[in-house]
Amino acid sequence: MKIFEGKRHEKDWGEKHNFIDENNVFVGFDSEQSCCEIADWFISDKIETIMPDPLPKEDVLDGWTFDQQFFEKRDFLKYSDMNANALDSGGMVIFRIVNNGEEKFLHLFNCHNGYYGHGFSMEIGGLKVMEGSL
């Protein structure tokens, strides 16, 4: 799996994140933020319900592919105990990735004050199978 990320200073790319595996399964997420929100992604060894401490991000996950049958959408209300009062709405979608019997979980999230949304989509072989907003 390869991970492509734009940065805020890149005019045409913005803060878009694309995850593409060797089976041509694609997950895209736009996390360009405004005030009063935290939108981002991370990969964890388990499904998280409250945001963990920042986790390292990788550019390449050799041999990892999406489990095309797994998808979860969760509502969650706080980014952390530190700023729970400022950010009271949000959501997270979770995709499972696998490699030789191991599993990890890609989390896309947006925690906000109720006024912001960020789009995500999943395509398999160029065919959009899912889209939504967090």
C-alpha cells in the first residue's frame, strides 16, 4: 500500500490523503481544516474509540491491502480529555488492512464543534463503492 499526502502549502493538492493498495483499492480523504476542528488520519493495531496520542505515519506499507469487506463508521464526541469542551461533535471511519494474517486499522476522523465536514471515498478498481462525510 502506498500513501500519498498533500500539504497545506501545495496549491493544487491541498490536504488530501490517498491510500492505494496493490489490488487497485483506493481510499481518499480531504482533511483541510478550518477553525474549531481536528481532521486527520492514523493507523493503529486496534480499533480506537477515543483519539490516542499521535501515532507515527508511514508512506509505504509494503504488502498491506484493504479488507474489502470491512468498514465501520463511528460517532465520537471528543478528541481527548484535554479539549473535550471545545470539540463536541465528530465522526470516524475505519478500514481494515491485512498482510499475511496480521491486521491494522486505518482511521479517518474529524472532531469539530458541529459546523465542519470532510469527505472520504473508497473505490475498487476505479468503481466508487462508498463515499461520505465526517
